[in-house]
Amino acid sequence: MKKMFNTGRFSLAYRGQFLRVLGLGLALPAVCAHALENGSQVAPAGLDTAEIGDLEKQSQQYPPPAQTGTEGLPSQPVAKPAEQTVDPAKEQPKRILGVMPNFRAVSAGALPPPPTPKEAFVIATKNSFDYSSFIFVGLTSMIAEGSDAHRQLGKGVAGFGRYYWRGFVDKTNGNYLVIFALPTVFHEDERYFARGKGGFVKRFIYSTTRIFITPNYEGNNTINASELLGRGMAQGISLAYYPSKTRTLGAISAKYGYALLRDAATNAFREFWPDIATHVLHRHP
């Protein structure tokens, strides 16, 4: 009986303390999580200041065991995305001299993702209907009319008009085929990626040969089928609206060669324009 009394007394004495510790163990994780979220130290419910001090002393006396096999090893660095650096002196402007469209150029050091079909369509549209395109076609039409390139089209203002709309259709057909339609089919990136470094000869060869070589959507060099086929298809379409006497193999071949030569020269001008602007004109590209 005395033993039972002592046991019951033990239970009565420690029951409250046991329940208190149990409640603390259940509430402590939630309280700590709340403290971490709010960036402040919050005292767990049921503990006074003295008890908190005791817990801190115990944690200092008995630190958590070190993880085996990781002592002395550096922490894993946080991976950061690669940053693309573009030298301002090598930057490709949207317009050269404020007039010539340069929407297809990519600055040296930049590696943007390949354009979507919508983005390629926008670039082709800008190149075709930019105000500079009307000026360029006007100049080439004046030269063609003055040299009597197609006698059946006539001379004077009326002849100039006939040259003009045909030249504009030539340019527009070529732009949409080379920049938008065929690159979407062949998964080719028809923008010009400037090199920006190296000797003159190396950069010149690189720029002029981009009409034969271009990157695909995976970034690998491939034959520039969009350029080579696109310019040829544009010349084939032009047979429908040019005079019959100029629909010869020689005339079509000459126009095709001129279109490729013009694109190669344009790429070379794009490549060296930042150098010309910086070192010759002493201005920002």
C-alpha cells in the first residue's frame, strides 16, 4: 500500500511536468518555423527567459555531431547563368548611319536564341517595308532605267515606274523567302553573327562566306540553303513579270549572282562598320 502510495505520489508530482514537456515538443517546430519566416527570434510557448538561457547553454555544451566524410570540404557554389558580354565598340546598331537597316545583325559576343517564325517574319517585314527600302529601290531603278537594262520597259517617268515596282517585288520576294519562309522550313538562323575580332583578311573571308554557311537552330554550321535557294526562287518568280526578251538563262544567272554578291558585300559592311564608326568617324556605332 505504501509502495502504491509512493507511486501515485510520483505520478502526481511529475505528471504536470511531463505534459508540459510534451506540449513544448509538439509546439516547438511550428514556433521555430514561424520565427525563421519572420526573421526574428520568438520564444516558444511555455518557456520563460531563464529556461531559454538554459537551453542555449546546453546547445553550446553539446554541439551537433559533424557529418562524417564532409569535414574540410568547400561548400557547393551556387550556379549562375552565363553572362554574355558585348563590347560597346563592337555593338551592331539597328541602323547604320541612321538610314541603312541592320535588323539581321547580331553583335560580336552575343548569342541570342534562334528567332521564332514570328520573329523571322517581323524581320523580313521590316527589311521589306522600311523607308530606306523605298529609297534603295528608287536608286537601283534609276540606274536600271538610265542604263536601259530592259528596253521593253521604256524610258522616262513611265519607264522608271515600271522598273520601280518590279524591283520592289524582287526585293520583297527575296526577303520573305530568305529570312522567313525557308529558314522556318530548314531550321536555319539567317541573322548575321558578327565576328568582331581577328585580322582583316580572316574577318573579310568570314563575313562574305556567310551566304554559303549559316548556323541552324542547334547552333551548328550548315549549308545556307535558305540564301542559295531563296535567291534562286526569287529570280524564278521574276520570270512572270519581266519582259520576255530578258528571260534568258544568262540574264537570270547574272541577276542571281548580283543578289548573292550584294548580300556578301552587305555582310562585310556589317562586320567592319563598328570599326569604321569607332576608329574613322570617332563615334559610337
